[in-house]
Amino acid sequence: MFSLLTLLAIVVVLALVAGFWGIGIYNGLVTARNAFRNAFAQIDVQLQRRFDLIPNLVETAKGYLSHERETLETVIAARSAAQSGLAAAKANPGDPAAMAQLGAAQGQLNAGLGRLLAVAEAYPELKANQNMMQLTEELTTTENKVAFARQAYNDSVMAYNNRREVFPSSVLAGMFNFAAAALLDIPADKAEVREAPKVQF
């Protein structure tokens, strides 16, 4: 027969085990959340590089595309909207509204860049311009890095969401307000947006 002291010791040990187990779950959720936020920071770096390339690309094309002013203005406006979308997403990585805004803005920028580069194909002097060739090569490299960073972010978000949704983590996630994180997707209803800008010269 157990004495009261033995029973009390068992209860204390079980409470300690449950406490450490809860702390482990909580720390795992925090670690997973920090991982997807770090992955988003890598997207931020690559998108900033992309934003820095666009004005140079437009300036280089401007001298040759005097009749395509609307295309150039569309790219600049899309860049500005994409920068605003990135700022909103940076303030709260994983927030569904912010990620949807960022995805839509990046989709519009992709479409604008695609149109600009398609128009540039019709101007042989522009295609042969050394600065334009270098910028489009850098843009292609940056687009690839954005794609890899986005995949890493989406993988981290999936790992975090899986961790917060499985039992018993879901109990602690609800108690400590670990909200679901959203993937960064490009809108599916715009086929031209899904394709990276074609920058072959």
C-alpha cells in the first residue's frame, strides 16, 4: 500500500514530467515559427535585390523603347506595389492577408517584367546592349534565387503548420496563440504570372 508521501512524490514527478513535456512542445513551436520567419527573411533579401535591378533595367530600355512608355510605367508601378506588399509581409511573415497581398503584387510585377522583356525582343539594338544583357542575366539569377527562397519558406511554413496542428501540440498552440502561417503563392488564375519572365537574349 502506498503511503501518502509516496503518492505525493508520484504526483510531483508526473507534474514535472508533464511540465517538461509541455515546455518541449512550446519550444518546438517557437523554433518552427522562427524557422519560417527566417526563411521569409531570405525571400526579403532576394526580392530587394530584384527591386534594385528593375530601375536600371527600365532606364536601359527607356532610350530604346520611346514608344513603349506605358509598358515601362506599368513595370515601375508594379515594382512600387510589390515593395508595399513586401513591407506588409515583412511586418508579419506568415499572415494570410499579407502573404496574399505579396503574392498578388509579385504576380503583377512578374507579368509587367514579362511584357517589358517581350517588347524588348523586338528591338535588336536593345537586345545587343551590353548593359541590358548583364541586367537580364542578373534578373534571371535573382528570379531563380527568389524561387528557391520561396520554396524554402513554404517548406518551413508547412513544417510549422503541421507541428501546430497535430495533437497534443494543437492544444498548446491554441493556448499560446500560435496562429497558422500562410504559404507564399502566386495567384493560380493568371497563367502568365506563373511563368518567370523570359530573359533570353
